[in-house]
Amino acid sequence: MSEWKTVRLGDCCLKIGSGATPRGGSEVYLKSGIPFIRSQNVYNDHFDYSGLVYLSQEQARLLDGVKVLSGDILLNITGDSVARVNQVPHDVVPARVNQHVAIIRPDEEMLNARFVRYFLSTAQMQSHMLGLASSGATRNALTKGMIEDFKIPCPPILQQQAIARILGSIDDKIELNRRMNETLEALCQTLFKAWFVDFEPFGGVMPEDWKVERLGDVARNISRRFDFSWHDKVVFINTGDVLDGQFLHHDVSTSSTLPGQAKKAIQPNDILISEIRPGNGRYAFVDFDAHNYVISTKFMVIEPIVEMDTLYLYKTLTSQAYLEEFQRIAETRSGTFPQITFESIARCEILVPSQSYQRRFASATNPLYQKIKANIEENQTLAKLRDALLPRLLSGELRIQDVEAQL
């Protein structure tokens, strides 16, 4: 690295600037059209498509000044998500960005955009940006001037491209696995809907031997107290640590650092659903050894109390129709946040198919879920590899050709 020069980012970019708000604000957002990128789409390890909104051609034309190109760097510059950084995926172009996100477009003859994006995501730069952002009088914010003054290591452009290629190949595999999981999950949902909503195998009519019961008659909410005397190192899962069936981390903490709501134990085949804002997709299925996992008291832990396949129960309770109903119930209750209790949803009706069709559903979908699980585990391994290589490659500690040979 001693041979690498350092450059000022503002001297090596064709564009640095924030986005803008469309006239009419969120009232003009559409379900299709020109993508409009916001801070909730930008994460250090992925671009989140789930919160993407769209603008009409006319609204987008008025924001032509904040149009992004494929590969532009996106940097969150305000609020709690400040310093998160990623790049514009090719499949959202043409897109516009809002005022909470900055566009950074390096001159590719001087700086490789992907190289810069990875440098900005290092722990050192993240800490630096967070420090700058918190120095203001009001909310966290990064200014255009701050960004322009960032000092960036500048190895020869071919080395930048090679480093970006190494780290990018890992991220590309992670993204491929993520998209494969979306496809596998969609297959499971399609089969569930065909059998248990549309009754397609039966000509659209529910079989006579299937029943409709109340949730409270077929399942229960259990509360196992976690025994901290057996564990000093634990994994704490709060409601924000699961999303759409996935555990977002498996990080180990010491029991002495945990918040007061870290009290519940879980075990394989438990169904976790957040009591707070249940419509936000904060649910998961425990399909691993969770003896050292402790979860928040804001989770319901649900299990069947009759002969019912747990995976079928999980898919039912986390289907869109049920989550919307749970959210509706939550919003009718008084309190600081929209919140449900098991008692408040116990009267919801639930279809109880024959045991044979529950077993057939499990048999058909278990291989798909095993592949989903394997992809998630592989992505966790790949992410750790990327995070280990990132600072060492960007500091020049590792030789590019050695890393490429090992990969």
C-alpha cells in the first residue's frame, strides 16, 4: 500500500450530489413505473428491492437531474441509516433517488466505482462517516462537502478492478443465492395457495373431511424461560432481527449485555411472530439447534396442540391474508404501538386439512426449504469471507494474485 497514492474523492468524480423529493411526496408513489430509490433500499451488503416505489413518466421527467446510472454509488446521507452504501443495480435503471441518498459517480479512468463502494463500506470508513454525520447540531447528516473531502486509496486502475472483481464475485454469488431463495419460496407459496386456498386438486371446493377451526383450538402460545445459568455466550434475537422468515444474524453476545426483554428460549419447530406491527413481516421458523438462542418477550412462540404439521401451520399464519388480519387486529387495540396478543387472534379461523394432505405438502416443500436453508448458510459463510478479505485487500496487505488463486 505504501506505493499507492491517496486522492480526494471530489477530484475524481463526475457527479456527487443528493437526490430530490417528487412534487406531491409519497402521494405520487405508484406500484409500477420508473423506480424511485430511497434510503431503505440501500444496505452495505445488499440492495433491498422490497421497499422500492415507482413514479410516473411525468414525475420522473421532473427529476431528471437526479437520474442514476447502472453502477453509480448510493450513499445514505441522513437519519439512522446514514453511511450505508451500495451501488445501483442494472435492473432498476432508469431510476431516480430521494433527498436522503447521495449519488457518487467516479471517473472510471481514475477510480473504479465498485472499488470505491467497497472502500466506503470498510469498518474504518463507516466509523469515520458516522463520526462526521453526528457532528451536526440536529439530525445525523453527511454533506456534499464532507463526501468530496473523503480520502480514497488509489492503486493503479487495473489493481482497483481486480480487487473489485474479487469482492464482487463473492457478492454476486450471495445475490444469486438470495434470488434463488426467492424463487424457491415463491414455489412453496404457489403450492400452498393452490391446495389450501383455491382447492385446485378438488375442483375449487374444500374436501368434506377438512375442517375450519379457531386458531386457539389448534395452537398455543408458549413461553419457555431461558436459563442463563447454563449459558454465558448467547445469540439474542429481537423482533427486528428476523424478516420474512429469515434470521438476519446469528451473532454471539455475552448474557450480561442483553436488554431486559431477552427472556424466552426457543427450540426447533417453533414459530416466531412479532406481537408488534405483525404486518411488517417479522416472523421466522426455527429449523436449527437453538439451545443458546434467547429471544425478546415481544415474540409469540406458537406450536400446534392437535395433530397438525408445523410447517403447514407456519405457512398459514405467515401468509399475506393472515398477516393483514393480524395487523388489522393490532390497529384496533389501544397502546403505544399496533400490537397483538395470542388471545386477540385466537378466534381467527384456520383451515385444518386432512393429515394426508398436510404430509404431502410437507413432503413436497421440505426439499425446497432445505435448499433455502443451505443457501442462507452459504451466504453467511460467503459474507464472513468477504468481510475478512475486504480490509486486507484494500490495505494492500494481501496480494491480489494469491487471493484469486485461493478463490
